[in-house]
Amino acid sequence: MRAMVIDKYGKTPMRMAEVPMPEINEYEVLAEIHAASINPIDFKIRDGKVKLLLTYKMPLILGNDFSGVVVKVGAKVTRFNVSDEIYARPRKNNIGTFAEYISVHEDDIALKPKNLSFEEAASIPLVGLTSYQALHDIMQLQKGQKILIQAGAGGVGTFAIQLAKAMGATVATTASEKGANLVKSLGADEMINYKTENFEDVLKDVDAVLDTLGGKTLEKSFGILKSGGKIVSVSGMPNARFAKEYGSGFWRTLLFSAASKKLTALEKKHHVEYSFLFMKPSGDQLRIIANLIESGKIKPIIDSVFPFEDAQKAMEYSESGRAKGKIIVKIR
């Protein structure tokens, strides 16, 4: 089968290659991939920024979510059949959606939302699961609470705004003038132009913050929370709760870094709860998300669609930071 691969870590272009078809175990399905999406984790993996945590063999097929059709099922698969239209975020040790086929565990799969095309469905799994686990599982966001969602016009931001509104929250977000109309159309109640305003000067007593940027932006977010508020970051550093859950010496080592200590100090100073989110695949949660989409509460936001042969161009465009919404690679 054809796949877009890298041969070594670093900012090297992907290349089209012929690779063996995936094999499946008794709990997996073989999926024919119709579309995949570009996500920041693709750059981090390519650049070797996660290799202390996850080690991949080269050549490596990149890509972390997809939509497609089941073409083969393992002997103990019970919930899916050949010809089912599905979408999924594969497990981190089994990535590779910039390809014509992939093997994926049935627990990580859900039926594709009926009202979406394959391209639209491929835009959802990673950002949808990230948003759901942040807002629902960790924050336990309640009706009437106020949340700041950083970078509202980005992939996670466009989904998280809609999910927060569906949960009954008031939403503030940061965006540029170019993204203002988009975030407002998604339901954002307050838009802060990050080029002309400082969100920390505008907001106060917020119940929750979803951070997608890390660094100084994350640090400033502590000051706008009310006592007992919650910050969830997908770009910051891990904390003690995370390290305890994963039991990893790697993560415990990171806790002693200057950046992690600073975040812990800010957490105590402002009497808030900080969590680092390491998103987990979940077919069950994708089914919940599919119901929200089919009911019209959430819609996919797609910036552009690239043909399979131009997957490298799609990566480059995503890295430019100009996209509003998701960038899709159409496999077939």
C-alpha cells in the first residue's frame, strides 16, 4: 500500500512509499482510510519531541486520526462489521493514518456521524476527544460557568467552543481579526484580539481555561481564574497528578524541571487546579461526539483539503499557522 513516511527524526519532508499492508490481531479491524487530518502532534512526533516517551521504528508513517471503511475484522471483534463507515484516533503506539490502510483496535473506533462526509469526519477524532476529555472529564464544566478557550480559530479551539456552548457555558476566546467572524459564528460570547489586547487585562474570575499554547500564555492564565478554578493544558508541562497516574519515570523527571516547578507554584498561589492532558483514544467518547454532531450541536470546521500526494504541502501549511479550522488529507 502507499503511505507518507519519514526516514528519521527532524524537519525532513515526508515521502510517498510502498509499505506492507498492516496485519490485524483478533481485537482489531483493518480499515481502508478515506481521509486523515493534520494535527500538531504530527510535528512533535516528526521532530522527535516525544521520543523519550514514545519510540517509533523508521520509516514511520505519520498521521493520528482518520475516517474510513472497515474491510476486515478480527476473530473477537463484536461491534463492527465489514463495510461499516468509521472514524477513530488510533492508539499512540499504532499511528499511521497518512496511508491507504490501518489496523485499529475496536475499542478506539466509532461509526462515522451519518451527516458528515469522510473528509468532515476525519477532522473530528483528535480535537474532539481532546476537547471532551478536557471540558467534561477534567474540568467537569457546568452550565453557567465561564471558560476561556485559547486560540479559538484553531483545530481544538473551533471544536471546544462548540462543545462548551453545548454544555451551557459562557465562552471567551482569543483570536485575530481574521478569526473573529469564525469564533463568533461558533457561539463565542467574547472575542479577545490577541494582537491588540492582553487577555489577562480583560478577563477575571473565570471558572476554567483550556490552554493550547503553553509557555507565557499558560502562566498568565492562572491570574484570571477564580479561586478553585481549573486549567487544562495540552501544551504545558505535566504535573504530579499526571505523573502519579502514568507512573512514568520520564514524567516524574519532568516534574523537577524549572517550568514544571513554576506551574506548581502558580497553582498554589492562585488556589486553582492545573492539569496536563495526555489525550486517550476512546470509541465510547467518539460515539457521544457523533450524537452531538448528528443533533446539530457541533459541526466540523475545515480550512482546506489536500490530495494524498500533497500531504507534505498540507503539513507545511499547517505549520504556517494560517489555517482556520482543520486541514484534511484526502486519501481516496
